[in-house]
Amino acid sequence: SRWYQRRVRGSPNSTSPFPSLISHMTPEQLSQSIMSELARTRRRSGDDGAISNRQLQQTCARLLLEFESQIRSEYDKILSDKLAEQYEAFVKYTQDHLRNNKSSHSMSYVS
């Protein structure tokens, strides 16, 4: 469990670009999510017995796809925000450079 906390969650001092996803998924929550998905699969199929490897694989694959979709969505938002910040910084730099360039060079003509 400590290895999981260091590798997946990160150390308490590290910053993750996906804080809402990483910090909320504990091994217990992942296990509970898989168990509830399996229970739903059993109810749909009417099978109260043991689950098959295929059912387990399908359940885990579905959960991973949902989690991947959440990560992609959050990543796209973060990327969009960072690109907007970068663009604003570029525009400000360009405006400052043009303003400083005009004031440092007088518009006098020497013939």
C-alpha cells in the first residue's frame, strides 16, 4: 500500500496536473468499484454463481475506459488553460516589446 501511495498518488509535496483524479482513487475504492460492476453484471445475466474470467476482463476494461475518459477530459481542459495562459503571455510580451521599441527609437529623419 505504501508503494501505491508513492507511485500512484505521489508524495504529499508533489503536485499533479490531475489532482481530482489521482487523489480520489484508492485501492479500496477501485476494488469497490469493480465489485459493484461485477454485481451489476451478475444481475443482468441472472447468474448468481462465480464470475468468469471474461466477465472480469470486460468489467475491468469498461472501468479503465471510463477512467481514461475522465483523465483525457481533465487533461484537455488543463492543456487548453495552459495554452490560453501562454498566448496571453505572448501577446503581453509582444505589446510591451513594441511599446518599448517605439519609445526608445525616435522617429526623426536624418537627411
